[in-house]
Amino acid sequence: MGLKCGIIGLPNVGKSTLFNALTKSNVNALNYPFCTIKPNTSIVSVPDDRLFYLSKIVKSKKTIQSIVTFVDIAGLIKGASKGEGLGNQFLHNISEVDAIIHVVRCFKNKNILNLSYNPIKDVHIINNEIIQFDINLLYKLQNNISQKSNEKYLNQWRYLFNICLNHLKNGKLLNLLKLNIEEINFLKSLKLLTIKPIIIIANIGEYNDIYTKNNFFSEEINILNQKYLILKICIKNLHKKQKLLPINENDDLKKIIIFSFKLLNLHTFYTVGIKETKSWSILKGTTTFIAAKKIHSDIQRGFIRAQIIHYKDFIFYKCKKKVKLFGKMKIEGKNYIIQDGDIINFLFKI
């Protein structure tokens, strides 16, 4: 399961500069509104020290990392949900991603166009637009569903739609609603924007210290931090480091990618061998039977059992034979729930 993250925000807040740093790209990052028109897309490997250590132990010929796709989406403005700017086009681009990285400017620079000195207000502007988009979409979907003949189906989703609409009209994002898995997956399938998980990147000034009074927006950031998952990063410095350091050595870049990876409640299992060692990203709670299909449909179809070794045990004993000898290998069936760091050998017959 590849994670697709959309980078959004008001114009000229550092979105494209962040995209360039994350993906080692060179897209336009100029100081004027709508510098980004079409979304730029790039695929990035997820930093994973465990994967490379496992590969080194078994001397694999290939090492294959999990991936995250980043999409640089053009700046939204107030009124986007009503078609202002290039509004509906950009909102549609957001509907195609799994998670949202919202960049908010938290520094002062009078030379930047569209400058705002209120990060809380900026977040509110973007939230209002994606909320209004979802309200409009739900009204349209309500009309479509009303034409279905199954009364049980109608009542079930009509009730959910009413809850969502009331929540949105109160200015709240749907990802704050307490819903069951089935309801969440249904709403995600409708491509609603506010059901998507969100990280806020507080783009602080180049010379600001985020822990001292030199950060002009520390109070605003603390207020936002009470409601959102926030990373405080100077994107300009991040881009400079990107040119000097690989991602695995750039702590801020690693942090953003790993946080993005975890936004969708994913974790990692491994397949290990001389030919290749590979990391696989799956939803927490996934069983061995479901995961088997991710590798190949034949493995799921002919599934017999799975040999499970945890990462810590494998690196301690350094080989499968010793792990088995000391009783650290488990034999599990179809319903075993995979844990983060499990090394799995699927046994199957077709």
C-alpha cells in the first residue's frame, strides 16, 4: 500500500520548496501566486534503518524500500470552494491523495507576496474551503443515494450523512468524528477532503529559534498544536541541507516522511532472503492471509501457514537456524495479526 501525501497551503508559504527538499526535485518555487498550476508528483523511499541492517546480515542482492508519493498542490485561496482562483481544480487534486501536509508560514518577511501574520487565521481559511467542498459534495451524494431502492441502505447512510453535515457546518473536520472502520472507509471512498489525516508543517524563519522568544509565532504554534499534529521546521534550511545530505542523514526530512507514513495507521513487515530483502507497508491490524495477497495472489490462494520472526530476535541471533533453535520462530495461521517489525516467510502450495 503506497501512501500518497498532498502538500497544501495558501500561496507562497513554502509548499514547493518543501516538495523540492523531500523529493530532490527542482520545481518552480517563485514568489508569486499560483506559481504551481499543475500538481507536481514524486515518489520517495521511506527511510528504514532496520531494512538495510537485515539486508546486510543476509547479504541480499537487492534491498527494496516502501515508498511515499508526494504531490505539490497549488496554493488555495479564500473562496476556492466557490471557484475563486483555480479553486475547484486544486480541491479535486486534494481529493486524490490519502493524507494532507498543510504548510503554514510562521515567520515574517515583508518581501514575500500574500504575506499573512496570523498562522491560526491561515489554517482557518484552508479548513473553511475544504469543509465547504465536503458540504457541497455530501449534498450532491445525498441526492444520488436517495434514488437507490434499498431502504436499509438508504437509512444507514442518510443517518451518517446527517451526522457529517452537522459536524462540518459547525466548522469541524470529519477526521475528528468518532466513527467505526466501516464508516471511515465509506467516507474515504467518497473522496471527502476533511476525512483525510492532516499534518501541519509550521514553516519557521531561517534564523528563528523555535524554543525562544525569537520565534514570533510561538504562541500561535502552541495553540495549533493543541488540535493538530505539528512539525516545526525551517523549510528554507531543510532545502539547503537536502543538497548536502542524503535523506537517511537529514533528520527533518526523515521526520516528515516517517510522520507521513504513519498518518494512515501503517506499519512495516519484512520478507528477507538472499535474492532480495523488502519492506512492506500495511494497515495495523492486517492478518497474514490479507498480507499474503500483497506479495502475490498465488501466495494467498495457496496459503498454508506463516513463519514469523521478530526483527529484534533476528538481529540478535543473526540467522534463521539459530532463531528456530532457540524457540524464537512462531508458526501462525491465516488469522495472525502482523506486528510492526515481523519478518515473515509465507508457506503456500498451488
